[in-house]
Amino acid sequence: MGYKLAIFDFDGTLADSADWLKGVFNQVADRYGFKQISDEDFNVLRGRDNRTIIRHLGVPAWKMPFIANHMRKLAGRDASIIPLFDGSAELLRALRESGVTIAIVSSNSEENIRKILGPDNACLVHHYECGASIFGKASKFRRVLRRAGVVPNDAIAIGDETRDIEAAMQANIAAGAVAWGYATPELLKSRFPAHMFDTMDDIAATLLP
């Protein structure tokens, strides 16, 4: 497709953090006074968009920055036990060697992401735009475009949630969705991303010459 810039979400896209999230979720819910969930609830909510999930949990908007900050602290504490998905490192290396500019835009912190990636993989990423609010990624995408000197038509944003697709469309860049993250493939397909990826190899086949 001739994409010069690949912008990746992190958790659920490059990092397999679902089990970690399930492990800490209810203690965070208890701390901040929103609804706890079972494993069955977690699986059901994978088929719901982000706004529906927030309403279901009963999280008031004013609490969300505090919850996000606490989650980042927990992720930093547990970075050593959060793995990358198989093929993530190889994909980043192949893109870098082929001249594709790589960025990560995430609600997680740059420090946490670098810890989880490890130094060899972290240096493959050209641009980090981290600490995004849950619905604030579009502005981060635009900032990456400016920093990279790339026009929207030459960029793709790849993530695992409906908010990633929405943000890409707001920034006028192609949206790619992965089938192995938090949201179900069926939900993601209903938002009509430009590309649906079932494997890391699918991303490589689309982005590499």
C-alpha cells in the first residue's frame, strides 16, 4: 500500500497484556468505585465498543484520568511479566529495516512500553506519543504525522479497539485492526477498518514491499 509510517497501539496489539489486565481489574474497580467483572463479563465486553463498556462499568468521566494514571503505575510495577505477542519484535525489526517509520501511540507510558519492549526492540521505534486519554488518540496521531513529516495518505494506525479505528478516521489516516487483541474481530469489522489483520504476517504482507 506504500505506507511510509506505521503507528501502533501497544497493549493488545504488540503486548499481550489481557491476562495482566484481568488480574488487576477488580482491585482497581474496588479502589475507584466502579463495577467489578467476572471472566465471563470480560469476554462479553470484548464485543462492546469503548463507550458502552464505560457506561456498563459505571465509570464517571472525571475519574478516568485518575484510573488511567493508577493503571500506568501498576503496569510499570508489573512490566517484567507482561509479554509481547509472538512476532511483534520480528515485525518491528522488518519494518525498520525496510525503511518504514514506526511510532507507538498508547494510553500507557513511554517508560512502561520501553520496559516491556526491552532495549533492543525499543530502539526500533522512531516516535513515542504516550499517555493518551481514552478518546484522545487522534491528536496524538496528528502530532506523529507532523514529527515524521508524513502526509495522512501515507500513514496507517494499527490497533485492537474501536477507539483506535475512530481516532484513525478522525486523523484521516488508514485504520488497521488486529484480530488478537481486546475487541472481537466481529466488532472491529463492523467499524470498517481499511485493513483487518489476522496475524503479524498479515501486517508485514501489507506494509512491506
